[in-house]
Amino acid sequence: MKRKIKNSDEAQETEKEEVQDNAEVKAKAPKRRRKFADLTIIDEPRLESKPESSYWDRLPYPIGVEICRYLNNADRSSMSRVCRAWYNIFKDPSLWRKKQFLLGGPYSKVTSRKTLRFTTMFGSCLQEARIVCYHRTSNTCKIIYETMEKMMDNMTLSKLNRLDIKDLELDRFYWKYSSLRDKVTECLVKMFQLQNNLKHVRMELCQFTLTEGAAILNALLQSSGHNVCCLHLLDYFDSFFTLSDQEIFTSIISNFTNLKNLSLNYCYISNELLMNLSVVLKDKLKCLTIRASVIEDHYHVITPGTWKLLNASCPAVKVRLSLLRIADSETIIPMLAQGMPLSRFSMTSEMESAFDAHLSQTLTHLVHNFQLTLEEVNLHFNCLQDSVDNELISIVQQCRNLKTLRVMANAGVVVANAICTALKDRRQLRKVEFTVNEYSDDPNSERLRSVLRNIQDMLNEVRLVRDISVATIN
């Protein structure tokens, strides 16, 4: 016990000696001068250091959304992983109003997963949707249907303004497996029944039967018939159907009361249909696009009185007529009935062998009856024999409202020179594409090259910005 007390006293004396030695060392050390910077640090409280905020951290939300509009989907996805603020911008509904879906193809399962993932996240935000089908096989057709069915379920809360469905081609053999054709029809009927805000509907190359197509159009009519202003139905039915005498199609189309743009095959229209449209769509119809093909019925005639009635009811209506592989003037001239407000005339021959189709008579009839209404002429019949040089010159000289001219024909140097010369006085003719045939033994080949060299000089003289090209085929 006495030994422990003695050891504690010695420890206390040792600590006192160490404290005294440290005090003596500090007293002998020189005093440090206090700088102004040190005083500043001492006088002000210390703050924790924070990283400087960048401009992107202070970016307003509306500007971030506007920037995202210029990015593709991959860049938007990368941007969303930067921070939570940018992820919230990524989910903004206004960024996902429009979307195109590609269904089918060699990677149909991958595209299906992407489509369903997108519609699950943003299906309710969509306002414009475009569905394009391609590379249809027995496997891809089933995947296309299953994807469409699920994506339509994901879009039930959306308010679509526009819907485009293209290239279904239900007449192909692969759609006959497992009644896929009937299931696709039921899916589209259900979808149209749930959408009551559609304004633009485009269903091209679907190839429905009369019963299937009528059921879908009737569903569209019941839900959005008062809203639809643009309806495009080119190749909507099977090509072997002739609907000009089918009352069910006429009655359905005649009940769309707000149409401004309508696209139909020539085999779909009839005198009765146009007369009904002239009553229902008075002062509303602006554009009527008609396409006739050699594989469809195109021998019935719309009378001049019917066209005059439609033109009187809808003074602003313009008719756009396209002819595919129909070149015989005896067939074309009856289609070009007087009174038709023809604005655009397109003709593509693509004949395998040259023959005399009396095209000069067709073009003469065109200029004589529609020189006041024609605004665009597209002619592609380089495989035909008869010369139309004088008729092409008449189109340029007499059709005073012509704005676009595209010609690919067996035309010579004379017509090329006449058209280029007429451009000086035709300021409204803004677009010209002219292709002529040139042969090495042609004595006029040098003259043609001279015409081509003088085009730019002529444009510089009149000081007009135009899209003009004259090409040659050797």
C-alpha cells in the first residue's frame, strides 16, 4: 500500500516538470506575425466548401423540355440518367405526343418489346400514332397482331388526334393462320370505339374485305364521325372489290359530316357517293384525291353533271387524279369529265413494251378542259412510242396556273428549249423536272447541251429562286 502511494506521487511530479518545460520553450520561441489574410479568416466564421452550381442545375423546366424536343429517343434516354431533375424532364408528356411504330421485320420480337415498353410508359400521352407493318411472314403476322392488341390496351386512356395504319396487307396468305385476320379486325374495331377525338385517319394498303372494312369504318363513324376531317383510304379494300355499286360503303362515307380531305380509289367512288358528299359536305370539302390502277375496276364513268354539282356545293374543292399503268386515251378521257375541278394530274405508264397509246389526244383533252384549274402535272411514260412535244409545249403555254411540272418522256430538244424559254414569263411555275432522251448520233445533241448551259444564265437574268432541272438519258 505504501509502495502504490509513492509511485503516484512520482508520476504527478513528472507531469508538472513536463508542463513547465513546454511553457519555457514557447516563451523562448519568436512570435509569428499575423497577416491580413489570417485576420480575415479569424474574424469571419468558417463555411463548409460546396461545389459551384453549373448553368444546367439552374435550367428552367420549360427550357429543358424545349431542348429535349431536338433530341432523338436514344439521346433522351441517356439524358434521363444524369440526375433526377432531368429524369422528370424526360417524363414530360408533351415530349411523347407523336410516335411511329414499326411492327414485323426480321427482329419482330425486339421491336415488339420496344413498342410495348413505350406504350406502357407513355401510351396515355400519345396524340399522333403511326403503325407501319413490313416483312410479313407466318411468324411475324402473329407477333404483329399480339403487339397491336397489347399496345391498344395501353393506349385506351390516350386522346388520339391522328392515327395512321399502313401496309397491313391482310390479303396475304400468312394472315389466314389462327384466324389472325378476324382478330386484327376486332382489335381495330375496339380501338376505334374507345377513341372519340380522332381528326386525321389514314389506313392505306390494309386490304380488308367489304364486311371487315365496313365494320371498322362504322366504329370510327360512331365514335369520331363528327370530328374526322381527313380520311385516307387508298387500297383500304381488296383490289378485286368494286365498291362503286355497294350501298353500304356509300352510306357510311356519306355520314362523315366534317370531311375536308378525302382519298379514295377510283373503284370506290360513284355518282351517288359524290352527290351525297355535295349535300353533306357543303362548303367543307377542300381536297379529293383519286387513284386509278390497271388492276382495279376503272371503266365506270362519273358524269359531268355530278362534278358540276360537287363543284357548286364546294367551290374550294380540288381534285387530284393519279393513273397507274393506265395509258390508253379511250379509257382516260372518259375519266376526265368536264366540270371536274382537276388540280393535279399524275400519270405513270411503266409499260414493259412500247406501244401507241394516243397520248397526244389525252394531253390535248387535258389542256383544253382544265387549263384554268391545273396546278401540277406529273407525266412518266418514257416507254411509249407517240411523240407529245407539241402537247407539252401547250401545257406550259396555256395552263396559266401551273406551279409544278415533272416530265419524263420521249421528248426532243425543241420542247426542252420551249419550256425553258417560257419560264421567263411564268413566275408562278416554281418547280420543273424535265428528262429527255439523247442519243449519240442525234444531230441535235449539241443543241441540247447548249440549252442546258443557258438555263443558269436565264435564271440569273430573271432573278428567281426556282427548282429547275433538265436531265438527259443516253
